Amino acid sequence: MQLEHNHSILKKVVAATVAGFIILVACFYYAMQRQQSQELISAIGNNAEMITKEISSNISIRTTWMISMFEHVQRSGDAETYAQSFLQRDRNRLYQAAEHFYLGLKQRNKITHMYFLDMQRTVVLRMHQPARFGDVIERGSAKEAEATGAVSSGVELGPLGTLTLRVVMPWIYQGKRIGYMEMGIELEDILQVVASNNDFNIFLILKKELFNSTDWQDGQKILARNNDWSLLDHDVIAYPTKANDVNTRIITSYLNRSTDERLYVEDDQGVTYGMIDIPFIDASGDEIGRLLLQVDISTAYLNSRQGMYLMLAVLMIVISIIVALLCLVILKAEKARDLAEFRLKLSSEALANTVEGIMITDKRGLIVDVNRAFERVTGFSREEVLGKNPNILQSNCQDKHFYAALWQSINETGAWHGRIVNKRKNGELYPERLSITAIKGEHADVTNYIGIFSDVSEAELIEQQAHELNKMQSLHTLVGGIAHEFNNMLAGITGNLYLVRSEPDVSPKIIDRLTVVETIAFRAADIIRRLLAFTSQDIISKQKIDMLPVISQAIDTQRQALSKQVQLTMHASADAFTVEVDENQLFQILINLITNAVDATEQVELPEITISVDRYVADEHFMVRHPDLISINLVKLTVLDNGCGISDEHLEYIFDPFYTTKAVGDGPGLGLSMAYGAMKSYGGAIEVVSRETVGTSVHLYFPDLEHIPSGLEIENNGIIRGEGETILLVDDDVMVLDTACKVLKRLGYEVLLATNGKEALERYQESQSDIDLVMLDVVMPVMGGIDAALAIRAINTHVKIMFITGFDVRDRLKKQISRNGDVVLRKPFNVKKLSQVLQGIFHPDFQI
């Protein structure tokens, strides 16, 4: 019993289910039929709207073109001829002037006519019918142009049943209206162009009440058309112009439909057409007919019906097995959800861990999400920026025009890419490479903006350092060449000055003048030496020293020349700071920096200059700024003043040689450039921080360096004569060679001469036993001084060699000095110094 009862319940459930399925299928069939019908109607309507717009667009284009043709006539070189012929009613002359222009437009652009009308709209000349003139044009377009004084255009119906797009334009001559020009194009040409570009068939149907049947039939014959008056009951077909192009049964069936009937019909062959008609309005605003659009929708209709039946079948199958598939569907849904969650998590992880900073905003520009890289670069946490405007990063380094161009690019192209300077949370400015993309939704409206950026601070710093390196290399070459030539000339000058002063009959007054000249020459040599120091080409003698005594000496030296108002103080964090530098060079750098500080504080009421020394450990950012540092353990020497400061305009040029903001005569502008070159040669660094009206701080960073051997540097005040030793003097500069030869002979030496290394090698081979010393210029043609020294030493390993140079301290020369103890003497050399160096070579026990 219980089992039967269960079967009864099962039957009821099955019956109810079947009934429900039948109702569901019926409703589905009805809904699908309605939907498909609506879709077809909507598709036809949309296409019709598009074609209507295309027809309107073509009419507008042709109208604009005809207006431009009229403007061309009124502004061309023949405008005067047109106007005078028109005003004088000289039709032949006017026709001849316009004939070429008219025939060209008729052939190329298919214009139907071109009129010239006077101020009363009377025809002066018809270009297509020159013999017809004198009648008054009563069409609406001509009247409107007369009434408004402006261009008038529109489609108007002609007496033969033709529709023509007419443009009437006032004729302005010498600022006055003298008449009108009219031009027309048959609407048939425009419709043919539109029809050829679309799948729709286009029919233009006009009301019969506008015509007389006889005139219509006559017009058809004149125009070589065959659309019969009796084809339709209440209308005539104006386009297409051939009756065999028209399926009158289809058109009649459509025109006779009830207003609520479907918009598609079938022909005798079973072809289904979609139909729609649009009122056709002429230039005067009257409805004169209808524009009927027809498209073959057989395939779409059949596919729609088949699709509907197929969907019904599928629905029946789906319903019958829906219970069996339910578990499978649920399982697949779970898998799909898991996969979606995995992809979402993967996307989230990628967003969070990418190296580029990412910021997402809503369409109002409020931040909705950022990643970890954003937090790392900007210093803001995610919680701090959510809901905020991105202008919290704004640095004010870009003006409003920049942001206007940025948003213009996003609005026009959907994206913007470029460089921008933003501000971190701690106020630090940083450059970034930024890309902003607009994300659009289904309706092409912006839903979000995504900004992806990279901090390019280090990249730009490396690029700047590369630029500085290239500049230094160029300066290296330039300064080296200048120094070589100048020092050769200065060597000749100073040598000849010594020769003149040593003459017995020279008066004391002349000697005083010569001494002034010699002082000037050595001042010029000192400038060359500073230039060489800037490009690290100068010969320096580095040794480990405690820099505090040098600083104290520089302060004491400068304090004697300072006014009592200047407060010059020194602070050191330790009792000693050992660095490896050229002591004299360091002293000169300090003198220059203190002098600059004094000059900067001239206008300050309470001038203060502070010199501090401390230990400093370079961090990663510092090493990026100064990649040539050889150690992270540094001694930091700072010269700080509260003077006028340096403007940003001048700050980037302060290390350039001869660049100065001081008045002429207050300094050559080599102090900071020499300091820059010196710090480079020490393997250290220099930085300048300055703000206008606040002050300037110059920071020098010294590392621990290995000792670099240098040439012998000897100073003394007395000239020491030789004892007849023989010196082989080698220099390619004839002036230097001649002067140095005379000086050496005056000092009591025998001299042999050579103009290059190869010639020197030959002379040494000839007179080896007589030669006590070889003096070699470093840079010479054929064979340079270093190669010559190696070749001569191959002959005699104990030979004494002295190098004389204007600038070169390259690696090969340093190795030569280090290995053999050779002496280097820089041009221009003081005669006293030369005599002392020679004594030191010939007599090693000689003490100065």
C-alpha cells in the first residue's frame, strides 16, 4: 500500500512536471518568437537609421563642396572677369569665363546645372542651356537666399519629376551682393553612391498628386527612364529610374499593410525582405514622398527560425536530463569557482608583488587600491591613501598646463605615458616614469584609472653621471692639448728671461721688469696646473697626513685677512684624521673654499663660517651618486657659511672651469673645478648644497688610498752650476729645444740635441759613453718619450733619465717613475729648480 501510494505521488509529480514543462515550452516559444521578431525589426530599423544618416551626410558633403566651388569662383584670379561680365550682362563673355570650370565639374562631379541670377532672381545665364535666360526662379532655395542673404540649400522637385540637390549662394563683389549663383546635383547620384555601399535596396516614392500624368510620362522619355505612371496606385517611383529594378508586388504589399503589421514580407520566390519607409521632406519642408529601404533578410530570418526550433529541442533535452546533470553542473561550477578564485588570487599576488608601483582609482579619481611597490616608493601605507585623491603625491614641479595636456591625452587616446616628478610622504621629491590607462566598461564609459610607475631616480642619476663623464673626457682632451702647447711656450719664455737676466750688461731696472714678466708667466703656468688638476692630469705627490694641522694652517692664514665681524670656527669629532692627499693641494683647496665663503657673506650682518671634520660611512644611495668611490669609510670635511647662497640656475655649472658669478678680476673661476678634479684623483667625492639667502655647504669626502709614487719634486732658492756633464736634450718644439739648450749651457753643461725619440735613440747609440743624462719630452711625433726611454734603457740599464712634460701623467709614465726612480719636471720649469734637480741627479747625496 505504501508502495502504491508512493507510485501515486510519483505519477502526480511526473504529471505536474510534464504539465509545467509544456507550459514552460509554450511560453518559451512565444517569447522567442516575439524576441526574434523584435530583433529583426530592431536590426532593420538600426540599419535604416544608419543609411538615412549616410544619405544626409552625403547631401551635406555635396552641399559643402558646392559652396566651396562658389567660393573658389568668387576668390579666383578670374573673379573680376566673372563679376564684370555678369554686371554688364555680357553672357558670351561670362559663358566663356565659366565654361572650362563648369564642364570640369559636370564631367568629374556630375553637376546637373549652374545658374547666374541677378538680384531679382532673374536668370542671366544657364551654363547647361545658354539660350534660356530672362525667366525668374521661384524655387524656395532661391527665395530663401534672397531673403536671408546667406547660402541656401536643399532637395527640390523639378518639373520633369527629378529631385535635385540645389545650392544657392549670394554673389559678393567688392563687399556688395550683386546676384546669386546656383548649382545642382541629382539626388539619384547620391542615392546610387549610398546604395552601392550597403546591402539595402533604396526606393524613392513620390506622391502622384504632385504631378500631371502626361508631364510625368514625357519627363520619363526625355530623361531616358521607364518608370510607368500606373505601377503604383497613389505614388510614382522616382528611384531607381528603371522599372525592371523594381519589384512592384513587394512594394505594393508593404505600402498596403496595416500600421501594426510586421515590417517584412515575402516575394514569389520565397525571399524574405525587411522593409521600412521614411518620410521624404523637400527644401521647403513639405513631405513629397517616402524613402523606402528594402533588405534581403531571408538568411537571417531562416536562421532565426531554425535557431528557435533548435533551442526548443535543446530545451526539451535539457529539461529531460536536468536532474541527472545537476550534480555534474554543481561539480563544474565548484571547479570553475575554484579556478576563478585561483586566478583572482594570482592576479592579486601579481599586483601586490610587481616591482612597479600600481595605483587604481575610480572614475572620480579617488584611490581604491595600491600595491606594495607603491608603499615602498611613496612611503604611504595602503590604509593612508584609500579614498584619497592622487594629488597627495603632487610636487608642484609641474604646472597646470602639464596636467591639462595629461588629461587631454587620457580623454582622447585613453592613456598617457611620460616622466613626472612626485613627492614622497617625507617630502622628498623623486622622478618617476608613469603610465596612466583609462579602463572602460561595457558602454565605453570610464570606470577606473590605473597608474603604473617606476622610480627612475637612480637611472637618471646614472645617466647624469655618464653625461658628466663624457664632459670630463672631452675636457681631458682639450685641457691636455692646451696645457702641452702653453707650457711649451711658457718654458721658452721663462728660459729666455733667465738668459737675458744673466747677461752682464743688463740694468737693474730691466731685471725688475723681467722679473715681473717671469712672475706673470708662472702665474699663467699655475692656471694651467689648476686646469690639469681639474681633469686629474696634473702631477701630484700624495702622502698620508693628518689633515687637522693643514686645516688649522689654512684657517690661520685666512683669519689674518678677515674682518673682525666674520666668525670663523672649526669643529672636529676626533683628534686626528689621516688621509692620503697632496698636502699643498689640500691647503690650496681650503684657502679657495674659505675665500668663497667670505665673499658669499659680505652682505650678511653676522657672517659665520664653520669648518667641521667627521667620519662618514657611505650608504647605498651615496655610492650610486658617486660610483668611483673606492671605499665606503670616508672622512667628511665641510665648509659651511650663512651667505647669499647659489641659485639653481648656477648650481649645475659650479664645477666647470672658469665659471664664476664674481666680478671680473675677483678670481678666474678655477677653485671648485680644481677641488672637483683633486677629489676625483683621490678617489673621493665632492657635493655642494645651497639655498639662496640661506647659505652654502661644501662637503669633501676623502677615502683611504694606496700611495701612488710620483716624480721627484725639489724646491730651492739658489742656482747651482754644473761641472761640464753632457745632457742629451730631446723635444719636438724647436723654440723650447733652443731655449733649454742655451739655459743648460749657461748652467755649465754640454748639450746634445734631438727632436724626437727615434733621433734621440740614434744619438745615444752614437755617443753613449759621453752622455750623462737624457732629458725627454713625453709627447713627441715618430717616437714618444716613454718608448724612447725604454729603448735607451735596453741599451744601458743604468742610464739617468729625466722627463719634461706639460701635462702627461698617464699610467705608463707612473709605472716608469715607480720602477726606475726617474725624475719628472713640469713645464715651464724654473731655472733655479732645474739646476737643483740636475744636482740631485748627478749627486745623489746633494741636500737642498
